Amino acid sequence: MSMEQAKAFLERMKNDDRFMEGVIGIEDVETRMEYIRREGFDVTDGEIFHALEDAKKNDLTESRQPSGVQGILADRPSQPSAALCRIDLLAKVLLQP
């Protein structure tokens, strides 16, 4: 059990639509966690939650870095990235009973 495993799990969730759909398609949290472990991720739901929070913080920090057009439009609020939207979806669905 480690945060590294939780981060690797999130990366796979962000990049592998079939895997994400499989995980989200399981309604029961306990069964969902068993599936995640069978897929090779030795994590707890708490570690996943903390990794989700870290990913949200990191994505918000990166999206606020002015560069190119964003730098010119720095006074306007930035839109959340696709990765942040996906992380929010995971946070809402993944760990809810």
C-alpha cells in the first residue's frame, strides 16, 4: 500500500477509458476496491482519496501558471482542465457507496 500505487492508479484511470469504465461501473465500494487490487494496485480507498486531492491541487496550480495566451488573459478565471474534470468525476463516483 503506497501513495505511489495510488498515483499510478489515477494515471491509469486518466489514460485508460476501458479501465475507468470498468472501475466506475462497479457500484459497491468493497467490490470496486477488490477489482482495483486484482488489476495490480495495492492501495486503500484512503490512499486513493489523498492521491485525488493531491492531483486536484496540482492541476489547479498548473492551470494558474500564466503562459502564452493564458498569460495575456491572466485577469480572467481559467477553465478547469480536462484532467481536473476527470479527477472530479473520479472523486464523486469512485469512493461513494
